[in-house]
Amino acid sequence: MPTNNTYILGVGLTPFLKPRRTREYPELGFEAGTKALLDAKITYDDVQAGIACYCYGDTTSGQRIFYQFGQTGIPIYNTNNACATGSAGLHLARTMVGSGGKDCALVIGFEQMRPGSIKSVWDDRPSSVGPSTALMEKLWGKHASPRNAQYFANAGREYMEKYGAKPEDFAEIARVSHEHSQRNPYSQFRTAYTLQEILDSTMIHPPLTKLQCSPTSDGAAAAVVVSQSFLDARPHLKSQAILIAGQSLQTDDPTVYSGSAIDLVGWGMTKKATAQALSEAGVNAKDISVCELHDCFSANELVLLDCLGFSEPGKAHELVRKGDITYGGKGPVINPSGGLISKGHPLGATGIAQCAELTWQLRGWASNRLVEGTGVALQHNLGLGGAVVVTVYKRADGGKNFKLSEEEIVRASGVGYNPAVEARYVKPAEAERVRSRVRSDYPVEDTLRKLSARI
């Protein structure tokens, strides 16, 4: 556990896109990183460590992005932890900064994926999830549908059998996510659907239909993580800093192989990580007003609502039926960003995008989807194989958010617009403001040409 306070000082996002190579990872990562540095009101010369988060890419892809900001010689770490890669990068940054090793780290998550369901590119060696897949197929059969959909559909069916949930409950979760996504300019999909439309969409693996499954995506997200001393030296930035009040990265415990479909998708490690993160933050689940939950499939959200403490065990579907996972309900608002189902799921960027949404919520910047009165927010990011990161965030002033005027937000943002509600390309002049003095322009020339053409 870090001994010093750590803060999110700046965040940045690109729109999440269908994976069609319309934008490639060096440009996406550079845009997200530039936005995070602009938001933090610092330059790359202030950054003491870089952390690159991605699953599909060659070795040192992180350097390919970070070198566009400069060649300052800082350590750059390339990380991969399945779908929890982005938040694992945040955990690494917090550990590094919180221990006093560094004062400022830049974390950039990015992905350039292939169309269609997720597939391993390593077909000449044992799979990292081989034991889990073998157990799943032994207990629930071998099917032609996407493997990850099978994992979570099986968990959903087990929840139905044990507690009485129905297919409509999973579809309602997806309906809420799609409805929320309309107000997020970074979402890959921004269309609302009726419950029947979701139920009638293509069946992927019962009870999951296509509109209950997260898509593959291209995109990037970035965050600047700083120490207490770094923030104290810049008191004018304290109003925008968000405290990482509690955080836990866990891997599977022995229950993963218990023979339960719910255990197989990370129930045990999520339960432990949640307890640790809440305890460190000094709060409980009832204190959470807003949550970004890893809804790679609607079944995962339903299964984990009570694991995170938002409902009594086995009662998550009742929470959903009462409308308590959205605005106006009695529970926390789940995935105001639209979640993975609608926003998209570029694996390395996902956890950092969740962080960005909660940062904007706690600042009061997410004006078109704001959960007012929020003082504590929770992030859940899970990867099969496995890893989970649960993070609790608070405002640096210990208070609750409140609605700000757009004029106040624009003035505070320093970029001439509210990045929480408007997605813009980075201008070359903005990039120049944050790039290092120690640099060659050669690595960034192609990216700057592309950005100029887009503008």
C-alpha cells in the first residue's frame, strides 16, 4: 500500500472507433497523452516515468508513442494484463509515485484491434487461459460462439438458475448502457435501443445477444498521476486533482477452478479487491454514487453488482428491475459513460477511460451526464486469466461535486472547451505546448501531418 497520497491530475481521451485502421496507435496514443498533459497543465519535461498499456502490439510500442513527446531518457514500461491492462498501468503508477520513487507518471493506454471477436494471435503455444477454457468446455460443452462470450454467458445462466434472474434483466442492463452512451462524445456507439430491440438482436451465446456484448475498438486514453509534493508545489491545480483514495490489484484465488461459472470469471478476486480498496479509502459501498463497472458483457455487470456490495447477494436483478442502476434510482449510477457495451473496449485504454470518466464526474465537468452530489466514485476493471483492479476515487478537497456552468468548466480546462462533453482533435500548436525541450521532431512528423489534415 502506498505511503503517500497520489492524485489524478490530468486525463485525456480519443473517441473510440470501429477497428478499421482509420487512425493508428501512434496517433491515438499521442492525442490522448497530449490531452492529459494539457489537462494537467504540465509538459513532458515534468514526467519522470511513462507507462504504456496495450494487449495487441509489438514490443516497445510504448516508446513508439512516448518518443513523440521527446527523448528525455525516462523509464518507459510496457504492460499487458488482459482487459485490466489500463488500470494495471494506473496501479503501477500509483505504486511508483505513492512509494516516493517518482513524483509524476504519464500512463497511456491504447489499442489498435482487428474486426470481429477477440482472438489470440499466438496459435503456436499454450493459451494463458488454457486451464480455464478446458474446465469451461468440460462443464458446459464446446461451442462455436466467441470464447469470452461463453465465459460470461455461462456465469449469467448460473445466476439465473441460482437466484431467479431472467434474460430480460441482462437486456435491461444493456438498454441502460446504450441510453447513457448518447451523452458521451467518445462512445463508439451512441444509439438508444428498446428492451425488445436488444432481446431481438443476434444471439451470440444464450442469454447474451449482440447488443449486450462490448465491441472490439480502436482508441486511446491517458492519465497523469502525481504525488502530494508535486501537487503542493502547484497549489493552483488542487481544485482539479482527484485523490486515488483506495486501490487493489488482485489475481485469482483457488475458487476460480471450483466448477462455478461465476467463480470462473473472477468473482473471488473481485470480492477481495473491492474489500481492500474500500477499506483503504475508509468508505463502504453505500458511499459510492457513481461506478464505472467492467461490463464487457451485460452478464458480467449483473453478476458483479452484489459482489461490489451494491445489492444483497443474489438480489442484483432486483436492483436492475427497480431502475436503481441509472439516474433517479436508489443505487449508484452504473457506467454513465455508456460502459464497455456502448463506449467500446480497446483493451489497453479501457481502464484509463473509466478513470477519465470518474475524474470528470468528481470535478463536476461531466455536465450533460453529471451524477450530482458525488463525493466517492468506484472503478472496476477485470481481465480473464486473470486480474482485477478496483479503485476508489475522491475529490482532493474531500467534498462532493456540484454542477458548474459551461463557462466555468471551459475556463478551468484551459483548452477552450469542455473535454468531458466535446471530443476534439489535438492541434499541432497544442502538442507543441506539452512536448519536451529534449527531443527530435522525427518520430512525431507523420502524426502531426495527420492531425493537421484532420483539423
